[in-house]
Amino acid sequence: MAFFVALRSRLVPRLLKLRCLRTSRLLSTEAASSSKAAPGLSHSLLSDLHHQLPRPEAALAKERKGLKFLSNVFIWALTGATAAVGYTSYAYTLDEVNQKTKAFRESAFKTTQQPSLHSSGIHKYQAMLYSAAFKVPARAIDMYLELREAVEEQVKGFAEPLSEKLLPDMHPAEQNVIYTLVLDLNETLLYTDWKRERGWRTFKRPGVDAFLEHLSKFYEIVLYSDQMDAYVLPVCEKLDPNYYIRYRLARNATKYENGKRYRDLSKLNRDPKRILYISGNAFDTSLQPENCVPIKPYKLESDDTALVDLIPFLEYVARNNPADIRPVLASYERKDVAKEFLERSIEYQKRMQGQRQGRLWRR
């Protein structure tokens, strides 16, 4: 009987430990020497366990507190790493990061020393920690560079124009003879408006028909918009049914930079000396401001004559055929070209008239 009492005294704490989700402590008890003490022993064991075992709620609360601390540490570490990666991606280019970290990454794999066979366990552990302190950051930087390069390659496919040559080669007979007139669409040739009662509507700018018909005799006209093909092509069919516009370029031909779409005139496969870009927002939408001809943005004004007013200047350029249009445009200093050209023409006529009168008096 003493054997069973001793066996019982060892099993009871183990069973209670499992019931308390392994959070109670094992109790050390002494086995009774006789069968008469068995009932009292059983009672004392249960009473001792009742006072010594911790409450399950307290143990769970302590465990949750530890897990919460670890999760907070992980979240803060992840936030810090994300902030560091974000700042690095914003402040430095891929090549700059590669150059700044190249020396560290190379030294991380060269300076690590392997412990000898006769080294103690402590020395081996120290060598392992030293190696990890250099190799882990170096591998993390390598992974970052590879991932960023892959992402930038994908972004480049959407940000860059679809081709290095957006237009086919100009006919040899037209080279150095005619200029390329690049036109924006919205607020330049038309205006798109939305109202609740009728939805979207597109309005043609006054004088656009005469503008296109007349200047198509002197220029290679190209439409260059930042809108989608699904919008540009149908609109152009109604805007220009006679196809005075030779080529029509949409959003996939623009360059995405700093959250905006820009016209990159260098991709047109044309001589930059012979390109004029007309837009209501010319200097804000082109990467080549030296080729820009600003015009008043069209906002549904009924008395708008900006396109017609610009015809004399453009015809004068086409007839006189300057070798480089960029110095000519620079002389207008971003002013209203049509108005400034008219004033210069009047001044020139007055000057020429005065010279003629002087010649008559000399005779």
C-alpha cells in the first residue's frame, strides 16, 4: 500500500500541472510510511497545491504581456527599417547607393576570419557573431539593390516613352525645308467640360479649322497629348477629319516624371532646331522649354482668337526658314508671341517707312 501512496503522490502534481496549462510548479511531497496516513496525505497534497499553484489568469496575462512587448519591438523595428529604405530610395539613386555601400559589402566577405580547430567554444561563438554582424547587413543591402533594380526596370517601362523614335524618318525632300509644329490638345485646340445635367462635352477652339488648314501647307503638324489613346484618337477624328495633322501621339509617348506627364521632344526623331511646341501650358508640360511657343489656355471664351493671332508669326517663320528656331523663341522671353510679333512688325514697318521717306527727300 505504501508503494501506491507514493505513486499517487507523484502523479497528482503532474495531472494538475497539465490541467493548469503547464503554468503551475511541481510540488515536492513526501510519501507516507503507512497505510493509515493515506487519507490525510491526499488531503494535504490538494490543500498545498491550492495555495502554491499560481492562478491561470495571472500566468496568461503575464504571457500576453511578454508577447505584446515582442510584437511592439518587431513593429518598431519593421517601421524603422521601412523608413530607412524609403529615405534611401528617395534621397539616393540606385547607382549612388551601390557606390556608397560597395566598400562595406566587399569588406564584409573578405575580413571575416574562420575560427581554427583548436579554438575554444567562446572564440568560435565570438567569430560567428562577428561574421554575422558584417555579412547579414551586406546581404540585406545586396537584396535591396537587386529588388530596387527590378522595380525601377518595371517603372521605367511605364514612365519612359514607348520608343526612342516616336515618329518615322522625315522624307529627304522635306528635311531642312519644313519645320515640325507640335500641338497640345486640351486647352490648346479644344476644351473638355463636365456638368451634372449633361456629363462630359468637348468644345472646339475658335479658329482651329482655319489654323490647321493654313499651316499644314508650311509645317509637318504633330499632335502630342498626355491623354489616353482611347480619348485622343476618336477626338482627333472629329477635330481633324481632313487629316491636316500627320501624326497623333498620346500618353504612352510621354515621359512620367515627378508625378507629371511631360512631352519629350527629343524623342520625336526630328532636328531640335526645327521644332516648335504650342500649348496652353507649354513650359509646364515640355522637357525642352527652348522649343516652346506659349499660347493662352482656352477656357470656353467665346471671343478667343489666340490660334488665328498666331498664324502670322508661324507663317513668317516658315517663309524665312531660320537655321535654328530656338534663339528666335528665346528673344520673346516667354511673352505672348502673337502680340509681341505684331508689335515688332508695326515697329519694323514704321522704321522701313521712315527710311523710304528719307530716300525720297535725298532725291
